[in-house]
Amino acid sequence: QQGQQDGQQQRQAWRPRLPWQRQQQQQQEAAAAHRPATWQPSEAAKQWVSRGIAAEARMDLREALACYTNAVTLEPGNVELLCRMAKQWSDLTYEDGATIEHIQEVNAKAIEYAERAIAIAPKVCLAAAAQQQIQHGPSNVSRF
């Protein structure tokens, strides 16, 4: 019976990972090797989010994206951060001189982060989308 339980635990422990999941795990392991013992990811992520919000207020979209990227690296399962990343990538479609290829590229990244957030917490994402629509009305997805 012990051998049967061990076999079940091994089957449950292994799960296929998508490429971005493997990359995140490698990044987290590398970052963990260099962290001080007193490091707290939530505080560091909060600092990056605060910087990102300030950059957004200045309309510095690329800086905000860099800040949110750092926060997501620290907390890859944080739905709020993934939603911020999706929004920030989407906001890059409004950069001056954006080509159709650029818009397609940044929208693909926005969709990637939105799908990650939905996969983690579909009800939370649905509620947030509904609240956004109530506050600001339906969004116009097409710019052309």
C-alpha cells in the first residue's frame, strides 16, 4: 500500500508546464538564490506597483510596464498584477507612431496576461470587467 501511495504522489506532483510557466519558475528560482533572508515579495511587489502607478500618471507607459513586469516577476500568481500587465500592454497601442504590427504585438501580449489572470481567477476577472464597464461604459476595441 505504501508503494501505491508513493506512485500516486509522483503522478500528482508532475504537471506539464507551458513555456512561460517554466521560464517563470526558472526566474523565481534564480531570484530566490540571491534574496536576503528577510526579503518579503509582497512588499517589494507593492513598491514596484507604486512606481508603475506613478509612471502611468506621468503617461510614461514604458516605465510603468517595466515596473509592473518587475512586480509580476516577484508575484507571478497575483491576479491584480497580471491584470495591470494586460492593461499596460494594451495601453501601448496608443503610442505615437504605432504601426499595425506594433499594435498586433502589444495586443497579443495583453491577451496573454489577461488569459493568465482568467486562468487563475475567472470569477474575479469577470467581476472586474463588469465593474469597469459599469464605471466607464463599454470599451471600443477597434481603433480603425
